[in-house]
Amino acid sequence: MDGINDLTMGVIEYALDGLAKRAEVRAHNVANLDTPGFMASTVAFEDVLAAALEDGDLGDLTEPPVVPRPDMPDPLGNTVSLDAEVVEAMKDDLLFDTLINSYDFKLEVLRTAIGVRA
């Protein structure tokens, strides 16, 4: 890898993309809160990222998979839990903030290394 596109930046970018896709899936879940038989989903990018890091090569990263959420169905067979969606969204927001701060920190380290002040 070259320039700022190192392992750290690649991991952060992939995780941010995974969080964005998860937010889209979560919005779809919430939109179908009252749809009989609807099965809630989530995006499991962490497993794909962990496997790529285990191999030491981010070139093996694939599109994060959309997987079913193991929530209990309501009487109409719908597995969307608004409470669970809100809690997971809050956790993802905290992770998003952490990733952005890490990205900014890495950029600041690189700016300092080349003698550029922001």
C-alpha cells in the first residue's frame, strides 16, 4: 500500500462503509415495523473484516453480508424490534465517531510527519 492508504486507513474506511450499509438496512427494518412476516436484517461487516485482518490482506475484503437478525417474531411473524434498532443505532453512532476520530488522528500524524500544519 502506498501514501495514506495503509492498513489502518483501509480498516477504518471499510468499517465506515459497513456502518453506512448497516444504517440503510436498519432504516429498511424500521420502515417495515408493521409488515406481517417481515424478517429484520443487519450487516455483519465485523466478521469479514476480522477474517481479512487475520490473513493480513485487506485485498480479500468482500461486500459486507446482510444477515438475518435473531429477534423473536411478534404474533404476525415480524421480527423488527424498534427498541433493538434504536439501541444498535446508538452503538453504531459511537463506533462511527470513534472511527472518524481515529481517521482524523492518523491524518494529523501524517501531516506532522511531512511538516504540514492544518
